[in-house]
Amino acid sequence: MSYLTRLALPNAEDTIGYPRAVAADPWTGEIFVCDTRRSRILIFDRENLFLYQIPGGRVFSAPVDLAV
């Protein structure tokens, strides 16, 4: 829950740098993607629409795996 305050709206011109891992939340239908090159976690809805991103930085960088 500490990352909820770091959610950011997506930028339409942004691309995924290097999608290293993917996980899905069966309850919400959200899909989480680790973007290792851009140090962030991307969140999509069940229709594959880009919802939010959790930017890395001091807390984490270059995520390679995740679990829901």
C-alpha cells in the first residue's frame, strides 16, 4: 500500500522500455508489468488500457520481477 501514493497517470507518448516480468491480479483484472529500463511498474486494466505507473527511484530501480 505504500506505493499507492506514488501512482502516476500514463503519458500517451511513453513506451515500455524493457518488459521483464508480468503478473495479473485475478480479483481486479489488473495487469502489472515491470519496465526494467525505465525503472517503473506499469498497471493496465482487463481491457489492456494503461491506467497508472509506479515510478522507481530511490525506493527501487530496474525491477525484474513482481508478484500479486
